[in-house]
Amino acid sequence: MTISGRTIGVLAICVGLLLPVASCMATAGTYLPYQDPTPEMLKEQAETIARADLMNFRAMTAGALLTLTGVALLAYRAVRRRWGSTTNDTERS
């Protein structure tokens, strides 16, 4: 069974769109404040929030790149299909 360029393009778009959502859902509890926190707890929470922000930024970047790659692959496939293959299979030596 072979996987077509269309399937890979659609999968790349889906994963690219779900990656930032999953990352934000995984770090959602990090942003909830403590009730009556100590200074140590505030410092620890600030560090955790900074790590979560970095992880979310990386997930958004990777998701955007995957989504753009999927769109480019689908566009390439559509152009190839519309204009046909660049090789001429009828004139073989």
C-alpha cells in the first residue's frame, strides 16, 4: 500500500493544526494562580510559566511549519495533476 502525496499533505495539515492545541491544553493548568502563595511558590510558578510559554511557542512554530508544508504539498500535487507529468512516457528509447 502506498501513501499518496494528498494523504501526506492532509496529515501534515491536521498534525500542524492539532500540535499547538495539544500543547496549550497540556500546559493550561500552569497558568492558574495559587491561593495565598509564598514567595517561593510564586518564583517556582513563574519559572514553570516561562517553560510552558516556550513550549507553546515551539509547538506553534512547528505546527505552522507543518501546516505550510502540507498546503505546499497539496498545491504542488494539484499543479502536477492539472498540467500532467513533466516526463514523456510515450517516447522511450
